[in-house]
Amino acid sequence: MVNFDYQTPTRLIFGRGVVSEKLASVMNQYGKRVLITYGGGSIKRTAPGHDKSLYDLVKDTLTDKQVFELGGIQPNPKFNPSVLDGVRMCQDNDIDVILAVGGGSVLDCTKAIAGVAGTLKTKVTDNVEEAWDIVCGRKPTTAAVPIVDIITMAATGSEYDMGGVISRTETNDKLAYFSKLVFPAVSFIDPTYTFTLPVKQTLAGVSDCINHIMESYFCGDHIDMNDAFMEGAVKSLVKNVKIVLEDPQNYNARAEIFYATTLGCNGIYCLGNSPSGWPMHAMEHALSAYYDITHGEGLAIVTPRWMKHILDHSTGELHDQVVERIEKFGKNVFGAENAEASIKAIHDFYRNIGIPMTLPEVGIDDSRLAEMAKHVADNEGLDKAWAPLLEQDILEIFKACMK
């Protein structure tokens, strides 16, 4: 069991009706000038069981504040324009707190806005490259605007961690941004706001969370407590997503999914484990950076191909570890008998709930596979992952994803 130093400063307020009950008192702690960030407008529709839209509820709650808005944040949030626009708004309006309302992409983008706005000493319009240096970690985040969020999609776990992923379209970069200063101060989680999520988003969110857990599960040093915690979380997701597909407004199933996803990326599932290198995410980031596909779908496609590749190509002690990890995961989550059956089980689960499982199904042909493999090999450090991958390995995995 490896050493760890763990602290999560985020306050979680979870359950039915918590936004209307507690948002006002929380926001009163953070000043008068509020920037609201959100995505494509789903928060302006009234969800079942609510008498007004989430957007209207927020605006009504903040009537005593000076409110500014940044809408239109896209999935796979973009450095340009969204992060840059948000930083400019913070700088120009002396923002006290950012309220992120929406899914994980909105919150990821908000974290980058908060960190760059707090750190950058010059106007962002005059210093775009320094802003990017902060996002990609070449320069440290030294301060951040406080963040409160109302998360409306169970997926990334951004509401309970210190990171996000930002895309820079012009360079095909999709990079993780991390800073302890951008943990949300408070996260509101009301599962009823997921009742009307499109099926595609529900499934992609579940896939994203399962993969967060698997990135932590497949490692060298691990402990039994963590294995049981992670296996139980995936079993809950597998069970409850099937319930939600039949009954989208089943509160308990939605709540269990949200609970699992909230914990999925903040490290609590793997305290004491050694790192894995997060290879599946690293490869998927290239897919969604080059083609702007849905992140959770890309992960579902990559996952069983990565498992099969490391099973077939690892040797010696690492091979024994790979077999043990795959067999244990598959047996305890799906009842699979061996490693090959475990890989088939995760593939078939995704296929059977309706996730596309080949790259052509999400609009990716083979014309840029080699280019993406080189990009991953050059930028993601997978040669040092638990099961190391070189450029040729990555390319072979991408090719396996074609069929």
C-alpha cells in the first residue's frame, strides 16, 4: 500500500430540492458580483417535478446580486472562445464568485476560467499564450476565483475534484488542467435534474464514470478495500443504468448513478494504490480532440481494445498482474470466468445498452490513426504507464477500434 496525502475541501449538498433550499445561503458567502456559466440552454427547460427551470430558479435566487452570464459552453469545452471569454468577463467585471450550472464540461471550463482569471496579472486579450500556459501546467495556478456549481449530469465527477479537461482546437490538444485551488467550494447535486437527460448523455456519463474507476483499478499496487469499493461502484452503475433506461424518472437509480460518478475522479476510490497512467483517457483525448466525439462513447470504444492489447502483449510479472486484474474485475462485476470473458463482458455491456462500439460508428475513419497515435505517444507519457504503451501499441489499439 503506497503512501498518500488526501484532502477534499468541497462541500457536497446532495438530494431532492437542495438547490431551492440552500443556494441563497451559500451564495451569500461569496460576494455580490456573480458570473453564471452554462452550456447550450437545457437549464432553461423545466424539469419534471419542478415549477420553474433551473435557470429561472438561479436568477430568482440571485436578485440581490450583480449577475453576468457566459452561456454556450460546449461539450469538450474549448479554450477559445469559452475559457478566454470567461477570463475576460472575470477581469472586466471584478467577479467575486463563479456559479457553474450544467454538466461536467461547463464545470471543467469554469475551473480553467477561475484559475486563469485568478492567476493572470495582465489582460487575457493581450496574453493568450500565458493563459494557455496556465491551463496546460507550464505555469502554476497561484490564485482562483471561488466556484460554486449545480451539476446536472452524472458523468465526469468534476463537482468533487480539482481538475478539468480543455480542448484547443487549432492545435488538436485536449489537456487535463489540475490545481488544488479550483476544487469547487460547494457542489449542489439534485438527481431530479437528470430525469430528462437524453439517453445518449446518460449512457456516455455512465461509461465515463466506469472508465474513471477502471483507470484506478488497473494498476500495480492495490488493496482489497479499494478493489471492493470500485467493483461495487461499477456493479451499481451497471444495475442502475438499466433501470434508468426503463424508467428515466426513477429517483433512487438516478441518485445511485450520481453518487458513483461524483466519487469517480477525486481519488477516493484508489487511496493507497499506485498510479496507472490513465491510458484509456489519454487515447480517447486524442479521438475527441481530433474529431470532437462524445468523450464517454470514445472511452467505451477504447476500453475493451486496451484490455485485450495489454493481455496479449504483456510479459513476465506484468502479464501475471494483467491477467489477475482483468479476471478479478470481470468475475466480481460481471460473473465472468476468465480474462477473455471479462473483456467480452465489458464490451457486450456497452453494446447492449446502446453505446456505439467502433470508431466508424462515431464518424472516425482510419485516415488519421497514425497521426493521433503519434500525438498520444509524444504528449501523454504512456511509455511510463502501469502497462506501458509505445506509439505502435497505441496505433494497434486504434486500429482494433475500427471493427
